[in-house]
Amino acid sequence: GLQLEPNHVKSLQKRALLNDALKNKENALNDYQTLIKIEPKEVDYYLKAIDILIKLNKNQEALVIISDLKKIDLNNAEGARMEAIAHLNLREFRIAIAVCELALQNDDNKYNHFFYNCKAIAHDSLHEYNTAILAYLRAIAILKSSSSLTMSPKYQSYYVNIGFDYYRTNQFDAAIGYYNTALSLDRKEEYPPKDFEIYTKRGMAYFAKTDFPMAMFDYNKSIAI
């Protein structure tokens, strides 16, 4: 590997963090790739580089670094999380499901709700809606079991996505229930999807069950936002 004085390594670390914070992603990536060469057993450098590559939509390159990461930390949960995202982005849905299933073998994994959600998204993309619903239910059950996660607006998309799958499988009341929960979670609209999208989807469910007044209310609400 490369040789640098310890103070220079620290400066390079700080520069990488600053470049990342300033959205200078390519410069940050170059710094982390250099740090990997200097300290090839430092897991955090790999994770930072992978995260940047995925944000730059360089998913194949991200998978190469993930492969290198596995040589020093085979079961890294954060690495598995980003590996699943990369395969989803590449539309390699079966591989994404396999990555999630392998990660879920670790019962203590703090990302287990993510892995079930990721599986559900992959099954959605394969039009396997009933299987997706089961995975979303597992993800939501994990959220509900954690006081720090259960009502977090960050995860409202879980409720919207399962709601849409219930709609697609003609379970309209269930869909409406999950849309209601989603609307209650993120009142500041900090996270996607936006409320107007949820009102439109809920309106579709009301329309499908021929509750036209409620469908009209939701469509009007969506337009007014």
C-alpha cells in the first residue's frame, strides 16, 4: 500500500469528510480510494467509498469495492445494505433478494427492517405483490417493535408501498388503512413520498371501492396541496 506520515493520513481523512460534506463527491471518492490503499483493513473507508459511488449511480463500481470489503469483513451489515441497494438500482432483483435473505440470517442485525423492505421492493418490481406484502409486513412489525423507529417519519414509505400493493391486489380497505398511517407519520413532509401522492393513491382506493365522495375529497386535497 501507499505510505504516508500519520499526520498526512489524518489530513487526508479530514479532507475526504469535507469534500463529502461539500458535495464534492468525486474528490471525496478519490480521497477514500487513496485511504483504502494506505490502510486496506480500515472498513469505514470502503463503506464511505461505496456510499458515494451509489449516490453517483456508479453501482457496478460500488459492487467491486463491496467485493473487496467482503475480503476483510464478510458479514458487514452496512456493506450488505448498500450491496442490496446497488443490485436494486441495476434492476438485478433476484440478486438483491438473495443478498437480503443472507443478511437476514443475522437476527441481531439493526438493518433487518431495511432488508425486508428491500426484499419487498424487489418482489414489487417482479410483480409478485402478495410476496411483497408479506415482506413489508415483516419490515413494519420490526419497526413497531422498536420505540425509536415505530413512528419515525423516515419510514412512511413502508406504509405507502404496502398500501399500494394492497390496492393492486384489490384489498382496498387495507390499502386505505396504511395510507392513513403514512399521512399521520410525516406531517412536515420531510421524507418521500409527498402527501399529494399519498392522497392520490388513497383516492384511487376509494374510487375502486366506489366511495366516490371520499375519492373526490382526496383528489381535491391532492390538487390543493
